[in-house]
Amino acid sequence: MREISHSCAFSSATLLQIEDSSEANRAAVAAESEEQPAKKVPFFPKRGQELELVCESLAFKGQGVCKVLETGYVVMCDRALPGERLIARITKRKGSYAEALKLRTIVTHDNAVTPPCKYAESCGGCRTQNLSYEAQLAAKEDQVHQLISRVGRFGRSEESGSGSYLKPILPCANQYHYRNKMEFSFGTRWLPPNEFVKNQSPDIKEDFALGLHVPGSYDKILDIRECLLQHDVANQILLDVHTFCETHRNDLSAYDTKTHSGFLRHLTLRSGHDEHTGKLQVMVNIVTSVHHPRVIKPLIEKLVTYSEVTSIVNNVTSSMANTGVGEKQYLLYGAPAITERLRGLVFEISANSFFQTNTSQAEVLYEVVEKACNLTEASSEMNMLDLFCGTGTIGLSMANKVNHVYGYELVQEAVANARRNANRNNILNATFIQGDLNKLTSGFGANFPRPDIIIADPNRPGMHPKLLQFILKSGAARVVYVSCNPATCARDLDVLCHSKDGSDLAGGYRLLSVQPIDMFPHTPHVECVCALELSN
């Protein structure tokens, strides 16, 4: 997998990967200009203009970095693949580059495939479904390699030997039906797929919709009847809810984000398995603007006919924000939580608790994390610090191999879930602490002993500089960094392993390995597990 052709690779724009998409696009433009300094012909495309483009690489979030023929003008285009010639319509112009909507292909990419999902051309969920899975893996591995080697300043990873740190990406066994959680939105504004592609300024139709947000829009819902990323039973439930609510729309009105009126806001489907029988369990979470049990009762009676549905909850939120978490929650049927087995333990999953959304690949991820911790018989005397621990799944899965696990997490509900999960599995050597790791005080670390092993699993922005300094001063023999954003991971690894002038820090860390893992096929997202050891 290490040898990747240019036609599959991500643009070096990803080296400056930033959460704000406009910043990422500017980085892509800068990178293209740096790598190919050919003289450009002055060109100023207009919004709505149709152009022939050649896609040269993939940038952050799977956008194609394209050039206008004969001018070299850069255009960012969704679902354009490297090597592809296409016709696209300009949707936005941002100074030195533009954004465009792909209309049709003239010459296909060698690794192009026909997406099995009928919504793929308009839905923002599976941006790379039109690229073969092998090419997706190659692009993701190359993205991680470029970021770690350049932003992290570790240089190119050799194929083998002392200069090798990058391991081949671990693929996902199931490329479809792998998600155990999907959140859908109700709306009065919908955009049919064909209309979204053909019209420059699509007319928004007032109608009932249940589906996913149109990319880049908070108030437009793409009306869908199935999602190939979730379980077949969940798809049947989605279809039945859609049909029932649309039929009874006079009583079950869809929420309008413009006027902030309407009853139904979100539908979240979560799946797990019975801890004793292994039977599929489905939780249905209906998010509404008010609590109105009489109105929703006929829908509940429809849902309970599914033997797999073991929990129905109603989250109620009056917030104008687009949130699926309610201020109040009501149990309408069954148990307040479902369960799932992971690494031999049983975890409770409530409506709003965090749990890895790809259960089978989480098994792979946690096995990699455990190997990166390098646990031995001597580890039974060691203390493990689990930063950003969520509901405690990582730390609890290794609690039987260390002296004590100390988990640290911001969200109080997640901390409560972690404590319940420890009790449920009779784990006595785990302590979970609530606190904000982005607002450390001088007293941080006073309520747990010096850690021997640190696991950090931050969200996309990565770790705060103060937390990085705490890790550097901790003296922990092993640090395992689990990241869902290789750009911020590379930035943080640079701090942990290098001083500003590039020399090793006294008491700093040495990078041993980086293991990319594909947790979410057909999306640009990639997970990586980085193992570090104390350099001295």
C-alpha cells in the first residue's frame, strides 16, 4: 500500500489542513501553485459558468483540486477524481480559486466506480464512494504520510528499517452497513437529487422531508429512504417512519429552521446487541420541539411492532440551534439504553452518550492501541492516564492489565456512563474525573498519581498547548496518541518530539510508529494511532 500513484494521492494541500473549508481550499490553491509554478493566463470565471476541468489531486474532505484548461486557474470540485476530465458549474469564486459543482464526466479516472447508493451524487456523507476502495485506502495512507512527514517534521518513512515509522493502513472489512448510529433530520425544505445537479439556483419546495443535510446547508434536507451505511433493519425503520410521518403530516409537522416552527426535528437510530443472546437491538430517538405524547403515540405503536426495537426515547429541545440533544428526555418504550460488546466487555449506550460508531472496526482500533501501549507483565504495576476518555471504552478494555486507570473527560454524562460501565463489568481499578482539558490549571494532576502510560484521544482540534506541556513534564514512559485528524495530530507530535529548532527535547518523546486505520469507508476521514516512547 505504501507505493501510491499520483493519480490516487491527496494533494499536498492537506499539509495545511484546517477545519474551516475556505482555509483548506486556500491551502490547496497555494500548494498547487507551489508544486506547479507554470505561468497562468488571467482568468475570472463567473458564477454559473460551465467549464471543462482536469482534476489533478484530492484535497481535504475529498474535494478534487482541478485546473481550467489552458489557464491553470484552480477550481475545487466535489466528487472530481485525479486524472478525470469533467464539466462543472462555478458556484462560488474566492479570489485566487473557485468552487464548482460537477455536472458530468468526459474522461473517467482509472479507479472510478459506479456508486451503489442512488443518493451519492447529492449526499455529503460518502464523498469518495465513486472511487474504488483500494484507491481510497491508498489516498488516506498517503495523506497521513505527508502530514506526519512534513507538518510533524519526521521526514519520509522508509519501507523498512530504522527510518520506518508508517505502517500500512488497516482496511475496514465491511465497506457498507458498518455504522451503529445515524442521525436524520426532518424539514420542510427539500432538494431532490436531480434538481440539485441541474439547476444553478434550485427552487426550494415546501414539502415534508426526512433525510440528511445537503452539503454546506443547514436548512435544506435531502429526502432519502435508505442509507447504505446503516443496518438493513434501521433502513426499514427509517422508511416506515418516513411514510408514517409524511402521511400524518398535519399532526406530525416537520420543523422549519427558518421560522423555528414545527414538531419533528430529528430521528436518531442506534443499534447494539443483547449482552446475553447477541440479538440485534435498536434504539429509536425521536427529537421534537415539545413533549406531546398523544400526538406521537400512533408512531410509537408502529415502531414497537419491530422485535429489534428495544428502546424508544423522546428528546425535547426548544433550542434554535440544530441539535439532536434535548433539554429533557422521556422514555416512551422499553429500556433507557441498549448494550454492545466490545473487547469482551459490555457497554451501555444511552440516547446521547458517545460510542464508537463502527463497532467491528473499533475492535481493530482498540487492539492497535493496546499493542502501542506495549503492555507486559510489569504493566500490572503501572498507572494509565486516559485523556479524553469519553465513556471509558479504551481504558476499561485494558484495566485488567494495569494497576489503575484514570480517565479524564469534559462531558459529565460521558463520565457518568464510564462509571456505570466500570460497575457493570466489575472493574474496580478505574477512576473517572470530569474536567476541561483545554482549560488546565496549575493543579492538574493532583488527583491522580504520576502516569506511566498516557493515552490521548482528542477531538479534531487536537490537544491544547498546556496539555502537551503536561505530557512532556509527566515523564510517562509511553504515550499513545489516537487521532481522527492527522493534521492536528502531526502538529502535536512535532511539539512532543521536537524543539522549535528541530532538535530533540531533553525529556521529550521519540515517535515509534504511526498506524492509519480506515474507520469510515467512502469518506475522507482516517484514524491513526501513534506510539511514542520517552527519548531518554
